[in-house]
Amino acid sequence: MYRYPYRAIQANPVVVSYAQGDVNGDRVTDQVYLIGEWTQDSPFVQNITLVIQEGRSGKSTSVPLKENAGYHPSLFLGDFTGNGVDDILISIATGGSGGTMVHYMYSFLGNTPQLLFDSGVYNEQYKYKVIYQDDYKVKVTSLRNNNTFRIDISGRGTEYVGDLYDEGGKLKSPVEGFVNPISGLYPVDFDSNGVYELLAYQKIAGRYNADTLGYVLNTLAWRDREFGLQNQNVAILGS
């Protein structure tokens, strides 16, 4: 988990993101805010809090976030569960070297906040093995569903390949890569039915973080009480 450094903050909370829509189901537009405290001379925001102001009554509800600091906090409102009411998707960049993000989704149906998605829980559920193999291949295995992909790295240049393989394409020594936590979570209505799915990106790295091999793309759809895996693909970077 990325740990945020201490930074001096400006104590007065300000609105750092804003959206409006019917999030409690009463068909009246509500106001949704992320408030936080800017750091001095920096785009870093701390103590980020979700605040929902009901359109009908004017009452405000504050929802604290587990990971509540980072960069470029943003809001997206849309129906992810199929009940015709907007849910609240929160995205915060961590600023870490892997380009990872923190994401939460809340329902506010009936004026009660309910956490629908937590990127920290997702990252624990979706683990991978990345193993270099002979003949210039990298095997990526999704441990959650035992899905396997193979990436051809033969076109990555003679210096890169020569460090890892002999002239016959055999690995000189065992090499493992890794898959980062979520680096992006995007709302997409794939079947154009007015209900959004989530498209999660996770970077596949080789020997080090900057050695990007591709991305795991998981499509998540709401099923009963949670987001389940609908599709899984790997996007491979060109040589």
C-alpha cells in the first residue's frame, strides 16, 4: 500500500470536485461534493470527504473515505446497479511510481450511504503470476479465475532479449514479473442499456515497474450484491 508523506496543509476545506444527479432515488437532483484540504504549493489534497446534499430537504451527509489523500480527486455519477438511480464513483490518484489509483463507489439510495466498490478489496481479490518462459514468452495467470495469457516479447529489441535469453531462445535464469494494483477504473456502458459497467486497468510489468509489458483489462458488472468479473482481456504494448 502506498503511504502518503506528511505535508503541511491549508486547514480550510474546499470543494475539489462536484457533480449533481438523483442519488437517493426521490427523483430530485442532489448535490454531490468531494471536499478536502490543499497542501501548500502542491496539487496534493488531504482529508478528502464525500458530502451529499439532498435536493429535497437540503440536508447534508458526510462520508469519510478510508484512503483520503492524493491527487486530482474526481466524481462520476451513473447507474451501475440497474435500479435507475445514480451511484457515486470516486477516483483519486496516489502519485506513486506505478501510477495507481484509489477508487470507491457509493450508493445513497434512501439517503443511506452504502459502499459498493473498494479498490483495496479489489486489489486483494485479483492477483496474478507473471512468469518468463523459453521462446521469448511471458505467461500471465489470473489466480482468481485461472485464466492464462501469453505475451510474445521477441520484438522488444536485441538488448532486452539478449539480457534474458541465450541465442536459442532459452531463459538464462528464472525471471518473474508482476501486476500492479488498479491504475484506472472507467465507467463504460458496453451494452448501451443505460447501466454502466466498470473497466479496470492493471499494468503488467516485467523486471521493474517501468518495464511495461501490457495491461490486464477486467470488465466488472453488478451481480446481485457485488461487482463480478464479466470479461477479462490483456492489452499488449507494441514492440
